[in-house]
Amino acid sequence: MRARFLETAADEIVALGDALIQTAHRETGLPVARLEGERGRTTGQLRLFAAVVREGSWVDARIDPALPDRKPLPRPDVRRMLRPIGPVAVFGASNFPLAFSVAGGDTASALAAGNPVVVKAHPAHPGTSDLVASALRSAVQKAGLPVGVFVMVHGASPEVSLALVRHEAIQAVGFTGSIRAGRALWDAAAARPRPIPVFAEMGSINPLIVLPGALRERRDAIAEGLVGSCTLGVGQFCTKPGLVLGLSSPEWDAFARSVADRARAITPGVMLHAGIQASFDRAVRELQGVAWLTDTGARVARVSAADFARQPHLAHEIFGPYTLLVTASSRGELLQLLGALDGQLTATLHGTADELAAAQDLVDVLGRVAGRLVFNGYPTGVEVSHAMHHGGPYPASSDARFTSVGSAAIFRFARPVCYQSCPPALLPPELRDENPLGISRLVDGRATRDPIPPRA
Amino acid sequence: MRARFLETAADEIVALGDALIQTAHRETGLPVARLEGERGRTTGQLRLFAAVVREGSWVDARIDPALPDRKPLPRPDVRRMLRPIGPVAVFGASNFPLAFSVAGGDTASALAAGNPVVVKAHPAHPGTSDLVASALRSAVQKAGLPVGVFVMVHGASPEVSLALVRHEAIQAVGFTGSIRAGRALWDAAAARPRPIPVFAEMGSINPLIVLPGALRERRDAIAEGLVGSCTLGVGQFCTKPGLVLGLSSPEWDAFARSVADRARAITPGVMLHAGIQASFDRAVRELQGVAWLTDTGARVARVSAADFARQPHLAHEIFGPYTLLVTASSRGELLQLLGALDGQLTATLHGTADELAAAQDLVDVLGRVAGRLVFNGYPTGVEVSHAMHHGGPYPASSDARFTSVGSAAIFRFARPVCYQSCPPALLPPELRDENPLGISRLVDGRATRDPIPPRA
């Protein structure tokens, strides 16, 4: 039934039709084609979670059958599975008015786990939020669920957000946005009489390393791909590569020129709202200690690794069409710089087949710094799938152990409940001997879909 | 190799021989037989985690193979698995000088996940801690691991503990102890520039409900089991049933007399240290608003549900041989009282087969309050297995989503790393097409041990 509810929610969003797209376009300035794609991503996420819930194995059912003859003491029958954590507060993000907003990944995964959701709409797209909320309310009604399963509140003041996080009924928080706002929610949740988990996906500059052989093989193609990734969505993606690193060489200089030429030719689109545009303009205007390679179009700057290391502000995220090229004098210096970075959502490595085969040192350091490693590609365009991990060490996210994209996002909003010596009739179906749902379970530590054999 | 290391650690603890048991006996006052049992539990935990690591599926490997022909965009190859979170700080508990201390469940699970561990020894058993630490260091050496893989520090001052939690190299914390100490560590970790997760297993009064039919069927047997559970380890278990609830009736009064008679006949053992004994004596002496049923032996008091609800201090844990009987006037009052409880590690329900079959209301409310539900048994004696969950809503533990006992405890100390379009040779074995380790993996969302078919 929960699966059907999620699918109905997707249907209801589709049924909003062009009014949704036009409203979102008006409120965010994002192009219609991008919004149509994002709507597909949003409904796709709801359907993915419906499939996960219907398949059922996500509850991580574990069964250790009784061992009545064990010495010195018999072992009792012990079974556990994941249950809903309780009401979840979700904060809509400005940069994805559909996919990371009212019915976005946080809401979909929290509902899929069986929790009620209270959404705080992002003030940058209130009309879009109202439309999507009406679709969700309609799905709640059609599913015959209590109206409290989905509630949305508006409010531009931080006090509204903090009051929501502090409310004793709220048991977990999902958030995508700035480090400052995410940290404020984290601090409020941690200071509660009963602290709750906050899953805040915050800042990242997403280092991208280009090795020398890759430059020789396909310098301009990488420059083209990089500029495309940096300016996608007007640079307003949390996975935008904001830091590009290479080794000092004539090829690297030529790559920098190629990037700058392409960036200069870009006509930046309209940003999400006036505040973001003003922040971007100010950040670029006030940035010290770099050499600018472009003064129009997308903004590209350059600095040496030594100067980068001396100026911690250069490692701060600048949301918008900007990236910083960093020239390292040696692989050792490159490794040292990467190892000193704050936590990142992604790290990307471009190299020839031979270079990658010899890049275990880089893979090791990047694996400690980032949540997702991309090879010969670009970090923007986060696949919504089972194996995706969208998260990373702080401040990329507030808890590196959880993803906010993909089906594993459901694990943020569930907790185990264990049943010891429970009469079969009281067990949830997921834990019954006969495995009526046919899910994959861990029986005595081994994954299987087999039923538990009848007790002797 | 990690599995072999954990097994060697178990062997080295066994090799300490009677010196370990005698030292622990001298320092804690716990009986030799109990300590021998606890040593078996400790080495059993290490061997369980060795088996989990050797089997290998715990890394939750997920593979979404590339879909080069997908429209509108090809899907890249995406794979993820759990990797070590980083150095873990573990705080030894006073009440299990072996199984929840230097080489206890926190240390075993953190090492099993691949992390270095820094143990802060509990000041109540420094000699025991030194012996176990020497065994672990010996295992580190025999495994050829860096000496930093296991380090132990002493220190009775809270400043030592806080300095450890605040150290920027520490990435997670395991703790078992009081709410006050656990909350102090939580607050320190949450206030770090880069916050880290704290897994603190803290206080619980473990409600135990006896339904009327069960009283008629086996009143004295339940009284016997309850008093045994309350006085096991001199009542110094975090799962001690400190709250016993029933419905007002002559049978309930007879049960109370039966419990009191048995409790009075107990000769309490020596407590872990003078501080715990003094705290217990003071807590019992100063407890207001209850009627005492015993004034010697194990301490049993009684109160009405209405009076219990009016006096929040009665819901605080009293560590030691004490329990409180609460008489409810109706099932509604019972349900209301249970629903208002703080988070609990366990909740126990005694009933006849018919009573349990009709107890869905109780199971629902207990499942929201507690991490483990026990039927017709006792909560002490926590099985170390795959399906065990030892944790619960705050303050039972600081994060209800994780267990500190059983093989699932390993998930506290690992985080996913995702590889997108990674050359096969750079992939960890767990994620390679051919599945060389034969582990269970989620391929396109479906659990399987099959290899990935060769790409066309």
C-alpha cells in the first residue's frame, strides 16, 4: 500500500501538467526543458522507492533461530527489522525546486520508510511548493492515509526552521543547502533534550584532477566537458567541479587557456534568485590571491598549489559559474593538497588507462576525502540508483555514512526493532518463518530468501 | 588478514590465563565464574566479527552496471561499498570489564570495520585494562599491523575523555555508561568544527509488563525469574528490568508479595566500586513517593500508575538491585504510561498465548519506545548474534538506528564510498565483476552472489 501511495504521488505530480513547469520556471528562472527533466527525476525517485518498498528486502530482516540445546544456555529466537523512525522534517532546496524539494528525495525516502513528513518549503519557490504539496495531499487522500502523513509549512525566517527541528515530535531532519544553514539545524538538533539525526547535504568544491597523459590525449575535450559541468544549471549544483588540479607543464598551460576560452564564450543563465546572484557577484569581486583567466562569461581563476594552501578561503564553495585551476609542482604536492581538503561529495580523476592503473595513491587519498569517485567523467548529473552515494565527510554532509540520493537514502529514516521469543502471530510478515513476502533476509548471518525450516 | 588479526586478539586474551580473571575479580568484585563467562563472550565477539569480515558481505556492495543505450542519457557504471570511517575512540564500561571494555564489542566492531581504535580505559579496572591492551598490542604485532592500530590511554578526569572526543583525528565514538557522561561526550562531538557520530549506550529502566493470565498461570515462576534478572550482576546491567507493570487485582498483589519475598531473601553481592555502591545507597535512601516492599536484600518498591506519572524522577534508572512495581487501574492507563516513557533498550511482555495474541496494542506502543521486545522472558543476557539489537530511542542510546551488540554493530564505523566508471583494476575486490570473494551484493537492486556478466 505504501508503494501504491508513492506511485500515486508521482501520478499526481504528472497530473499537475504544464502549470507546474510554468510556475517553477517563473519562480526559479530555470529553463523549461531542465524543469521537465527534473520532474521526470522527481517522479522517477518516487517510483524507485515504491519499487524498493514493494520488493521489501530493504528492511534488513535478520533472523537468528532459537538453539534450545545450546550449552551452557539455550539461545532464544531473535529477529529484527527496520521500522519507521518517526516524523521527519524536510527542508526544500532552492537549486532543485522539484527533485530536492517538496516531493524530492528526502520526502520520498522518508515516506517510503513509513514516516510522516513535515516539509518546510523553500521561500524561493513557494508557488511550485504549493502545487507539489497539493499533489502529495491528493495522494494521501487517495491512499486513505491520515492527513498528517504529509504537511507543508512556509516561512522565510530561520526561526520557523529552528522551531521545526526543535519540535519534540520530529525524529529526523533532511536538508540540502548551505553549510551555514545546515550547521544551524545540526546545532539545534544536537542541543535538543532528545537529540535527533540531521542529514544535511551542504558544501563541496568537488576536486577534479587531470593527469598529464589525459591532457595530451584529449585536452580540449576535457576542457569542453569541464566547462559544461561547471556551468550546468548556471553552476548551481552541489556537485559542480569548483577546483581543477594538474601538474605544472606546457600542456597544463594550454589546457588552462582552452578552459578559459570556452568559459569566456558562455552566456551565463539567470540565477535562481537575486540573493544568489548577489552572493556570486560579491564572492567573485572580492576573491583575493588568484589570477583571473576570464572577466566575462563563466569565471575561471588560477593559482599555484602553494598559494592555494596558504589561503584557506580559496577552498570555500562559490555557488555559480566559477572554477579555480590549481597548478601543482609535483605529484607529492598534489597528493598533499588533496589530503588536506575538507570533506567532499565527489572527486574526479582524468587519466589515460596507464595513468589510472598507476593511480592507486590518488584513489586512496580521494577515497578518504570524498563520497564518490568519478573516473574520466564529470561529477554533475547524479544518477538516482541503488549504488549511488551522494554524501561525504563533513562538511559535504553532516553524516558521511548516509546518502541523500538513491535508494539507500531510505536508511536514514528507519531504526531496527528486535523481537525476542515473539509468538509467530505477533511477528511482522517480514520476520515470519515462511517468509511470505519472499524478501532477502539474513538467517544466522547468511543472506537467503528461503523460509525458516519448521522447528523440531 | 583482518579476520586473522581479530582471532589472534581472541587467542591472546585467552593466553592471559587466570591472571586476567584474578585481576578483574580483584578490581571489580565480580565473581570468577561470571568473569570467565564474560571472557568467553569477549573472545566470542572477536571471533564473530572475524567471521563477518571473512564472509565479506557486510560491506553492502551495490553495483548498478552501465546502461550505454539508455535514453536520453547513458547510465554510467556505479558501484559502492562500505569503507572504514577512520580512527574510533572507545570508552570502556565499568560493568563489563571485559565484554564492554578494552577489547569489547565497540573495539571489536571498530577494528573489524578496518579502523584504528583509541581506548580510554575505565578507571575502575586499570589493571584488567592493561592486561587486555597488552593482548591486543601483541595481536597487532603478530598481524604485522602498524602499532597505531590499537592504542589505550588512562585517565579519570573528564577532561581526558573530552580531549579524546575533540581530537580532530577521531572520526567516531563508542561509549557505554551513564546518561550524564554519554551526553557530555555527545555534546562535545556535536560542537566540533567537524562533528562526528557518538554511539552512547546510556540509561534504561526496561519496563516489564505482566498480564493477568500470565499471573494466574505462573505467578511465582515469573517472580522468581524477575528477581533473578533484577539481581544478576548485582543489578548492574543496562538491561535490568527496573519497572514492572501490571493491572490492579488480587493476583497482582499476590505477585508483588511473591517478588518481595524472593527479593528479601537475596544477599546482594559486592558492587563494582565504592562510588556505585554509594550512589545506589543514596538513591534508595532518598527515593520519595513509593511504598517499600523490602528493606533488606534486593530493594522492591511499589507505586500506582497515577502516582508514577506524577513523579518523573521515578522513571530514572537506579543502577543496582532495585525494581519498582507499578499498578495500573486499566489497560488504557497502562498503555498511556508506556507511551510516555523515555526511550528504552528493552521492553518485556509476559502473557498467556491468548493474551499475547490480543496484545497488538501493547506491541505497537512498546515498539515505538524500545529497541528490543522480549516475550515471556527477561531482558538481561543480551545474545551476541546477527539479529540482536542493543539500542533504543534516546536516552537508551544516542542514536536509535544502531546497535552496540551483535554483528550489526560494525555499521556504526563504516561509510560508503562510491566508484563511478572506475577501471576494473582499480576497483576493490568486493566490487569487481567476477565477485572474487563470492559475497552477496545488490546488483541493480537485487541481492545475488552471481558475477556481473561480461559487457557486450
